[in-house]
Amino acid sequence: MPHLIAPSVLAADFANIQRDFEMINASEADWFHIDVMDGVFVPNISFGMPVISAMKKHAKKPLDVHLMIVNPDQYIGTFKQIGADILTVHYEACTHLHRTLQAIKAEGMKAGVALNPHTPVNLLEDIIQDIDLVCIMSVNPGFGGQSFIEHTYNKVVELKKMISRKEASTLIEIDGGVNADNAKLLLDAGADVLVAGSFVFKSENPKATIQKLKSI
Ligand code: DX5
Ligand code: ZN
């Protein structure tokens, strides 16, 4: 499968969200990556349901919603209603992860699990077959524009081995500090989906930058 590119709209211009969404629609991007932060799980607050509903109206590609919130279970139905296609919860925020993943799938969404940089991938050993996507955080969640943590490559290799050993079809997504310097190494290590915020939106020509990431 060719790799997927998911621009992170956290780095978009919120005063011109329609324009930026149309750019992504017209680009080679595959998904919209949408970061939801609650000010509790992470030390930042991004945006919530009304903003995502407005974004959905302009999106012609799937919404990959990354929840950086505590108690995600109570909002699963709401995120489905406002248009999430993939819903990712944090391993560190879920006491009953298996139940949470089943609830996401029961709503007809793909179920993702994100791992903070300190969380080892081997903790997914007994649940990997139930996960559609693992989001390996390559920065500490909460902010765009941070530097990539190099240890991420080892985690991708280890997770890829686990996925093939368990004969799972889980996708590996990398989120945080992705750019032209690390993208190829990440793909070679086994990544399937690259999230990129600042690298896309702060570039001179975001659409061309997306194409650059897609054509690696
Ligand atoms: C970080 C978010 C990321 C972020 C990536 O908490 O989950 O999706 O927007 O932004 P960059 O690519 O700028 O690191
Ligand atoms: Zn994210």
C-alpha cells in the first residue's frame, strides 16, 4: 500500500479554514488530521465539536481525529455525529482500552490508539489485532512545531514486527515533527501514515510540500 499523508490542521490558519481545507482537498493528501486537546490530558486546548462540524462541511477526505483528552468514552457517539472517520484515543487515557475500541467500531469508525513518547509499543501486544491504527507520537502531545524524537524509529520497527507476527492489519501513523529529513527513514522503518503540521502549513507552497511527502 502506498503511504498516506495527513496534514495536521492545527497548523492551518483558523481565520481561513475554508481556504486551507480546499487546498488539502485539491492536494495529494489522503486524510485531514484533527487534533482535539482538553487542557487536562495535555497542557493546551485546541478546539471542539462546533469547529469540527464546520470543518467537516469543507472536507472532501476522511477526518482522522486525534483525541488528546481524558475520558474519551463519553464523546465517542458525538465525534461520529460530527463526522469523524477515524477516532484515535490515547493509551494513557483509557483504563478499559478494549471496551473503548469496541465502542468506536460499533459507531462505524476506524479505531486508533496513540502512544506517548514514553509508552512502549509492547504494551499493545494483547490488543494489536483490535486496533486499526497506532499513532506513535514523535513529540510530546499538546503543541505543533516541536522537534522530532529520534527514538521513534526504533518504536516503528518494533511495532511493525509485532503487527506482522500477529498477522494484524494495523496501520502505523507518525505524529509530530515530521519533515523531509525524517519522512523517508520513517517509511523505511515501516510507517504507513505521516502526519505533518508545521512542515506543510509553514512552507511556501503547502500543496507542493504535501506532494513532496507523498512522492517519497
Ligand atoms: C501534537 C499533535 C500533532 C501536531 C503535529 O500534539 O498531535 O498532530 O499538530 O504538528 P507538527 O507537524 O508541527 O509537529
Ligand atoms: Zn495529532
